[in-house]
Amino acid sequence: MSTTAGGLFGTYGGRFVPETLVPALDELDAGWRDAQADESFRAELDELGRTFAGRPTPLTRAERFAPGKRVYLKREDLLHTGAHKLNNALGQAVLARRLGKSRIVAETGAGQHGVATATVCARFGLECVVYMGEEDMRRQRPNVERMELLGAEVRPVDFGTRTLKEATSEAIRDWITNVATTHYLIGSCVGPAPYPEIVRELQSVIGREARAQFLEAEGRLPEVVLACVGGGSNAIGMFAGFLDDAQVRLVGVEAAEAASLGTGRAAVLHGARSSVLADADGQIADAHSISAGLDYPGVGPEHAWLRDSGRADYLTTTDDEALVAFRELTRLEGIIPALEPAHALARVRELDEQHVLVCLSGRGDKDLAEVLAH
């Protein structure tokens, strides 16, 4: 699927930004088009994927978790740094170097994108500043320590809900101030065009690999593909491999109290129009999830378009349901998932379909304190 020239997915997406950012977005868009047309860019990313990140990640059959079904997990938790976020961070870091940027700013909620960003900045010798809400810093202390060890400056955000929404706002303010030297490395498929397209393309390696691996394992495509959705980058990357396979049902799973697609309305958040938790006056509402990575009141514009077009379905999972799935995958399969994909795992057993593919987007080391506290 491709966006229009205006960076739109149907009526969603686009650019709603201060005029000072338009030249930077134009520069990024031109640089992205040039990179896509340059074989050396793709070759460099493929090489980094193999020799630094650990691609391809395997499929694992989860035989005990859902008896009677053939459930496979796409193991992005085995990627270097422990989550799918590195796919996007590597690609944007290479792109930033092509654009001559020496400084990177990023936002993070669960901390996995922050760790991935700090990792690629260490790899390439780039200055790194990561904005993170104080509540998320409390919940994800191990990832804060990892970022600092990697040489990043983690700047706490202490207003509002002190989570991902506010961290994103602060990162954008920094970018506006330092746009000449700085690349904003957005971690999800959100933000003004061309970011949703860039992140989707960089994460689509998940879906391409998973499609080929499932065919090899089962001799057929899955009946249903599931992934958790906060901003939505792991899901859009997984779905990208199956969008043209009409017989494959696509299912995104949101946190019940952060269900931008399930209960949101069309509004503008962080530079793009999408489905957003907002009141009738357009004021952004607070989101909640036990999972810091799903605790966001918006979603990528392509997901809103997939919902409206009927190509993807979006379900919800409560905190308690996610905790049950977290514990059961751990005890039945010997795999500790992040709380984010535990939301998708919680819906697996109730599916009518037998051949199921789940994106296990990250590992649960970062969530142990939060899970044990509950």
C-alpha cells in the first residue's frame, strides 16, 4: 500500500505542523525518496540487519499455549535490544547520516524505542537525547539505565500524565529548536508525513519474513495475523506482509483504556490526523495501560484507514487479561513476553481460526517489576 503525494491514508495522515518544520519534513521526504532509489541504502540496512541486529528472527510454534490451534510467534523479542524497535531505529539512523545530521532526538514510552535509538547512536557516534515521561521512567527503570549506559541523555518529562504523549510533545519542541542539526527519530508509525510511511517500510521486514516462514512451516498462509497496537509500528510492519492476501484476517489489539481505534474519533495529534482519544471539543483525553508502550491516546493513520476500510479488525484487552497471558506464555512455553504483545496473546484462544500468527514484538525483562507488583 502506498500513500498519496500528501502523505494521506484515505482521509488520515498529512501534515499539521508549524511552518518552521515544513522545510525539515521536505528535506526528510526527499532524502527518503533518494534512499529508496539507492541500492546501497537497502544493502547497508540488510547487512546491519544480519550482522548487528540478528535478522531474520525465527518463528516459534507455541504448542501448549493454545491447544488445538497451530499458533506461531514471530520472535521480534530475539532481535538485538529485545524488541522490533531496532528495525526502524537502524533505518532512520542511516537516513539521518545521509542527511548530514549529527544529533538525534527521540521519545519513548516502554523504553524499547529509546534503547534502540541509544544503541544505533552508539553504533554510529551520534549525539542522542531521549525524552521519557517520569511515570514511564518509574515503570521501566531497567531501560532508563540501559539508555544511559549506551551514552544517551534521558530527559524526564514531568507534566500531564508524564507518559508517552507528553514525551512526544517535548521531543517535537526540541526538534523545532534544533532542526538544522537534529533528526527526530520517531519510534512509531505516527507523526506528520513522511514518518508513518518511513516507519511502515522499515518495519515491513517483520511481515515479509513471517509470511515466508509461515509458508515454509505450514505449506499455507495463516488464517489470522495478530499484533498489539499502541502507536502501531509492530502491527503495521507485520500487516504489511499480508495486506494483499485477502484471505488472511488482520487483527490489532489495543489496551482497553487506550483504545484509540475502538473508542476514538478523528482528530489531529502530533502532526497528523488519525483516530484519537478526544472529547467533543477536540481536547486529547488521557490514556491508560499497564503497558507503557500502549499508553498513548492516538494511533498511526494507516491503522485508522485499515479500520475504516474493513481490511483490519481491532479488539481490546484489559490489564488483567494481559497479565494472565503474560504469565501463561511464560509458564507454558518458556518465553517471557513484553506486556505489549501479551495483549495480543490474550485474544488468541477465543479465535475461531486454527492457523494463527502472532507478532511477539518484545521480551518482558523490562516489565518484571510491574508484573510482580500486580
